[in-house]
Amino acid sequence: MTTIFLRGVSKTFGDVPVIRSIDLAIGDGEFAVFVGPSGCGKSTLLRLIAGLEDATAGRIEIDGADVTDVPPAKRGLSMVFQSYALYPHMSVRGNIGFGLRMAGEPKDVIRQKVEKAAAILNLTALLDRKPRQLSGGQRQRVAIGRAIVREPKAFLFDEPLSNLDAALRVQMRLEIAQLHESLARTMIYVTHDQVEAMTLADKIVVLQAGIIEQAGTPLELYHHPVNLFVAGFIGSPKMNFFATEVGAVDPRGVTVAMPGGHQVTVPVEPGSVRPGAKVTLGVRPEHLKPGDHGDLAGEVQVAERLGGETFLYLGIPGGQMIVVQADGDNPTRVHDRIAIRIDPETCHLFDADGRAIPRLRRHPLADMRHPTSQAN
Amino acid sequence: MARAVSLRRKSLTTAAAWLFGFLIFFPILWMVLASFKTELEAFSTPPKFLFFDWTIENYGIVQERSDYLRFATNSIILAVGSTLVSLVFAVPAAWAMAFSPGKRTKDLLLWMLSTKMMPPVGALIPIYLLFRDGGLLDTRVGLIAVLFLLDLPIIVWLLYTYFKEIPGEILEASRMDGATLWREIVYVLTPMAVPGIASTVLLNIILAWNEAFWTLNLTTSDAAPLTVFIASYSSPEGLFWAKLSAASTMAIAPIMVLGWFSQRQLVRGLTFGAVK
């Protein structure tokens, strides 16, 4: 049963604040993923939890105990590093067993546990090799083996897959998901890859400039981003944004004008929004439907054909470029003029400060959680 | 990217390298040759290169006049001893500077190096008086202490640059694995730094072996190393080139053999494969 609480945690390097008073709760068995652009502080936050950095202010609690000043060795956590950080002078066996050796376990117990971990990770045949004789994927497995053999309270992963090639990355992603399933331990994972975040996480924590922009389930972030940053960060290609003005407000939603003049009524809670207020409308490329007539028209500037889907880059009135995700079989060519339909249900509306105006209906999957993790 | 090198160019550069190597080696070669000449031939004009009456009588005379083994033993004890004592202090110091640097680490390193810029003779009189009053003159312990202090800055610098090459994440991994600071240094850092430590040790042994200023000034006989042994041949009776050469050859032979056999250790890299 491992819960991790951060209370007002801050970190400054010299005069530069990297983490600004973060509060966060990670539940038992939860798979939490920290995402954000480079320099947002996600790795620093992980290192603070690991104890590799000292917090400038705030408290870190693991299972209710204050560990803010406890050295990393005594926190009972395991970490998998981006560079794998294997001990180059030790065999795979020595690498996996090092933590147990440091804990003073008897030799035969170490041997047993190392072999069990190796069997789980398909490393049995490699136990006597040195790290330099292993491929990238194998090294990553050794690093994971080193983490699981100590049966830690929680696992920390610092961009573990970013040094692997694309195919291996997908495979290791699945293995990490299965590992979480079988070990049912709390895991914290740092990545800049939102596919990893969306696929692995029970809870995604989006960070920017040292603060948490939003924390929630993957689909909550996708369907109910709280601000422009999260809306733009989650989803690929990026959400399209249109600067516009509120035309009318009624209980069914807020009506805004699209570039080109069409009106769209977005089903959001009007709250304090008044006609004439400046707002931003957001629509994801996959929610725009190309056709012969619709709410918005423009000329195709670029068509990226991926086979299964096609991304059309459309020049619209006002000089803006938007992305539309069409079928792989869509015959549209560059310089064709097309129209797109907008489903108001899929639109997002943000006020002048970039905060999302809450939607009238919550998406049915937005609060779906992994069966093994517990809500907190 | 490999560059195509023509055979002609290759043989030219090889020849140039050999020539350069020979130039550097020549004084040593000349010294070894002179040690096998008679005193007369040793400074004959024109100098004789290989065609002279080879003799080993100089070695016999040198050994008869002074006890080579006693000097050599002192040299080994002083060089190895001062190096080991330095390591005990330098490894933790370099660890701290490389992996846990403070605001003034760079300044501290520079300051340490600056002590090497002072002419040692500037400190001779105070040190001599300290040694005299402390009863340390002509003792091995006293000389080891001086050589250790003398070499410490160089050793810290060398180890610091080697340690900088070691990825900090590996040490952090050992910390996550539950290693205490001491175990981190013993089980993880030191084995990874073996090539660096080995070359530092070797270099320092050579430096200490050749150190002449302090060994000449602070010893007379009991703790005198090979430098004193050589110096005794430039005596008031005049220079005996052949005997001096024989003594010098005997003095540098052990260190040359050591250097020859540790070449591989000096250039081997161990950290490959640790990261990426």
C-alpha cells in the first residue's frame, strides 16, 4: 500500500525556481505520468520524490511518513534512468543483485531473487554478460530488473524509453504496462511522449514552468482540458484554436462566430461569459469532418498521407492554418477547396485568460480508471 | 568519417613519427650507451656511437662504491608510499568536486594548482626548520609527508577530470539501490575509475621517483632515494660521465619497466556501455 503525497513542494536552483509549490497525491497502485515540454520540471519533480534532489520547501510523504529529509537509499523506491545507468564493471547478475547486496541479503537469497527477476524479464541467458555486450532493449530490461528485484514501495521511471528505437519503444511500453498490471505497485513515470502518457497512465500530470497545469485521467485531459496549454499539449496533431467573440449566451451554450461568418453554439456553462467577450474556440483535428459544405471553408496547402489517415493543412479566411484529420482514403489534393463541418459537442471554449469554460456534459469515459488503481 | 590516406602520405607521417620518437628517446639512449663506455670514450670527440669497447665495469664500480639496493628501496617506499597516502585523500576530494560541486569548487581547484606555481625553494627554509625541530630530517616518514603534499594537487586534478567522465546517473542509481556514500565510492566509483586511478598512480609514482629537490635537501643517507645516489656522482672530484650514466641507467630502469608494462592500463576505457 503505497501512497505518495507532495505538499507545497518547491525547488530552486540558485535563483531559478524550477518547481513552484506543488501539491499532488498519488494513490496506491496508481500509474502516474508526468508530462510537459522540456524544462517544465517533470524530471526534477521525480528526482525530488526519489531524494536525489533536496526540496527547497514543502513536504514529501510516502505512506504517511515524512521523507523530505530521508536519503534516497532509505526511501524504499526504485528508479529506472533514461541512460539505464547500469554498473559497467558488473555482470547483469551483479547489476540486478547490487541493491540486495547493499541490503546485506544472504548470497543464496540474492541468487534466487536475481534469477526470478531475470526469468520475468527474459534475461536468464544474459546473466553473466557485461552491460556493454547488451543491446539497448536488453540494457533497459536489466535496469528494470534492478528496480523490481528490491520489491520497492514504488517505481520511478525517468524517460526510460527515449533512447530506444520506435519499434522497441512500443514493445517496452507494453512490457511496462504488463509489469504494472502484474506487480500492482505505485509507479511514477516521466516522459515527453504523450502517446506513452496516454497509454500507460491512470493519472497524467501535465507540468509547465514548474507548476501543475492539470492532473487527471488521460481521457479527462483529452475531453476536459482546463486551459489552453493542456488542450494544446494533449493530442496529436495539436488542437486547432480560433480567436473569436461571444455572439450570444443561453442555457444551451455559448454561440461564437467562426472565421468566415458561420455561427457555432458550443455546449458549455456560460457562467460569467457575456456577449462580446473575447474567447478562444478549440477543435481537435480528428473532430473536424471534411465535406462539400460546412461551417468553415479553405484551400488545402499540404496533405500528409500516413496510409491509415490523412492530415490536411487548410488555409482559412484570416490567413490561419488549421489541421484536419481525414480518412486515409480521402482523395483531396493540394490546392483543392474543401469545407469542413464542426460538431459543437466536440468544441472547447476558453476565456480571455485561457481558462476552459466548463462543458455542460461530462464525457462518459473521462473518469474511467484502471481496475487495480484506487481513486484518491 | 574515415579519410582516404594515400600510402605515400602514410609512410611519410610514419617516418616523421619515428623520427620524433627517436629524438625524444635519444638522450636516454645516449645515457645508456655512455654507461657502457670507459670514462675516456664517454667524452671523446667526435663522439662514438656504437663502435667502442663495450664494458660493464662502470656498473661494478658504482655498485661497489654505493649500495644501489638501499637507495632503490628508499625510492620505491617514497614513491609508492606518498602516492598511496595521496590517493586516500584525493579520491574523496575529487569525488566531492566532481559530483557534488559547491560554488567555490572551481576556485578551490585553481588555488590548489597555484601552489604548484610557487618555486619550491621558497618553502625550503621553513620546511627544513620544521623538519629539523621535528626530528624528521633524513626520515622516510618526513619525505613521504612532503612528497604527498607536493603531489596532492596534481592527483586531485587528474582524478577530478577522470571522475567528471563518469556519468553521475550511475552513482545516483547506486544511491537508489541503497548504497551508502562509502559503499558508493568503494563498489561503484572506484572500480569504474580504475583506468583513471591507475594512470594517476603511475604518473605520480614517476613524478615522485624523479623528485630531486626535496629528496636532495632533506636526506643524507638513511632515507636517501636514487636521486641522491645519482647526485653523488657529480662530486667535487669532477664529473665521471660513464659512472654517472651507469648510476642513472640503474635509477631509471625500474620506472621504465613499470611504464612499459602499464601502457595498456593507461589507455583502456572501462565505462563504455554504461550509458546509452
